[in-house]
Amino acid sequence: MSTPVVSTRVIAGLAVALLAGSMVTALALPVVRISARTGTPWSLIIATPFGLLLTTCYARVLWASFLRRLTWRHRLDTAVVVLIAYGVPLFAGPDWAPLPMAAISVAPVVFARPAAAWAATAVSIALAPPVLLAIGLPLPVVLLYALLLLPFIAPMTYGVAWLCHLIDDLREARAELARRAVDEERLRFARDLHDTLGHTLHAIALRAELGERLATSDPAGAGAELAEIQRIARSAVHDVREVVRGYRATSLTTELDGVVAVLGAAGIRCERPEPPGDLPAHVHGPLGWVAREAVTNVLRHSTATWCELTVHIEEGNVVLEIVNDGTPGGARVVPGNGLTGLAERVGAAGGTLETSAGDGLFRLTAGLPLALEPGAGLREAVPA
């Protein structure tokens, strides 16, 4: 599954383009009306620099707030937006009545502290009706603005900023979960190696010292100690192999427990399926690897909110199917190294692996025969 997670920059860029485009429209309409009324292009010539300045500062503030990059320079941009938004209508008349919406739009996102953001939003909304009355708009029109339009502008930009921040937080949380899982696995591996080899290596060191002391006074005893050291060393090699084999072992049941726990920790809904009883041993290894790699892809490359795993027997095959809702509409499957490796592993065991994407869903289906086929790879034929 190679569908990338939509980045915060893409969402922020689209939102800024949409909001800044609305600002350009709010500036263009008065210019068109004034030019049509006066029959001269002077309004366009005068309004263009103010419009460019307002739109640029407005877009800079929104972009920085959506990406959590606000600095003191963006406070200056906000001041420019406020001056133009309230000043131009006071000097240029009621044609520019929509401009205060720009100041109201940036007020809730320009301050990091919620109290300051609420205060700035309340002040910007409270200033708009007096300005509209001062430029000569009728009271009913001002009330319409104040009650039905102005209060809903601030939540719009605040909602976009909140969405961008939430996506960043979720991405960081997933990365932290992955780091913790790796750290815990390293600690477990280190602990197992210490428990396995610590006492053995200490015993070898003691017997080597004893053999060194006996080398001249009791050659027979030194030989016995050397033989014991060889026995302990062979035992240690066997123990290490058993530890490594335990880490390499992949069981479908164990992997299902693990992936469901990992998905739940990442906030993705998933229920553990109950595999059919008495599954043959040769299907556990390959299907366990499929479950592990598929769920890793869900965590790394998708925007899934739920994931469904099913294991069933169909036409003499054990079928593992994994479906999630993390694929954008119209996306196509581009196999990467993970999916290619899985297909090779399942194929070596005599099975098939299929992937498909559509209607926002990604589906991975792996099937292995119940009866071990001749020619299937021996390394995949039995669980490690």
C-alpha cells in the first residue's frame, strides 16, 4: 500500500488559497461596481496596491498559523490586515463593507493562547457593527451582518487551523508509538540475550581461569576444564539459536493479537478475528508475515480510521483478507518493496497475494492451500 498520507502543507495550502481567493473576490466586487458607476479606472489603480498588501499579509498569517510557525512578523501582518480592513471602509465608503471580515478571520488564529484568541475574536467582531454604521449602512443591514454573517467567519478559519494541528499531532503520536515499539523490542531482545548469555559467559570465564591455574600443576584437571568450557560454549550457541529462532518465529495467531493491539493504540478501530480451528502449520508463517507487513503499511502510508481482518477457508485455501478505509478515491495500487516481498514469500509457500483499491478502500487478500503443495519453499512450509 503506497498511498501517501496527505500532508499538513497540502491542506494548509488549499485552505489559504480558498480563503485568500475569497478575499480577492471581496476586493474585486467593489472595484467593479465603482468603475462601472464612475466610468473611470481610477478605483482599480488605487485599490490594487491595498488589495495586494491585504491579500499577502492575510495569506501569510493564515499559512503560519496553520503550520504553527507564527512569529512577531506575523503580528505585523495582522496589524496591516486590521488597519486596511477597518480603515478602508471608513475612508472609501459602504462599497467596502465586506473588508472587516478579513480582520475577523485572522483574529482566532493569530494568538497561541486560547484566552488571547477569544479576546481578539470578540473585539474584532464588536468593532465591525460601529464601522458599518459609520459608513452609512442601514441598521437592518448592519444587524444582518452582525447576527448572521460575522459570528461564523472566525470558526471557519479556527476550524481549519485546528484540523491542521490535529493532523500534525496524530502523525507525531504514530511516530512516537512506532519508536516506543522499537525501543521495547530492543529492550526485550537485550534482556533475553543477557539472561541467556550472562551466566554462561561468566561460567566460561571462571573455568578458563581455573584451567589456567591447573595447566602446570594438574594437566589432567586443566584438560577436564577445557572440555567443560567446550560443552558450555556449545550449549550457549544452542541457546542463542533458540532465542533468535523465537524472534524470527511468526505465528498467525500471535501476529493477529499484535496487530490488533498496535492498531488500537494508533486510534484505528479493529476487532481481532478468530481464525478457523486446526489450521495447518505451514500457513502460520506466511500469513503471519502478511498480517504484520499489511498493518505496518496501514500505519505508515494510509489515513485509515478502521481496519477489518478476516480469516476463513475458501475452496481449499486459507484466506486472510485485510481491508481499511485509508485510500483516497481514485488512488491506484503501486507495489513497493513490502508488497513485493510479501508476494514472493506467499508465492514460495504455494499461495497468492492480491491487492486492490477503490471507493476509498484498500483490500489485501492472501490465500494459501490447506494441503502443502509440492515445490513450496521449505523455509515457508513450516512455522519458524
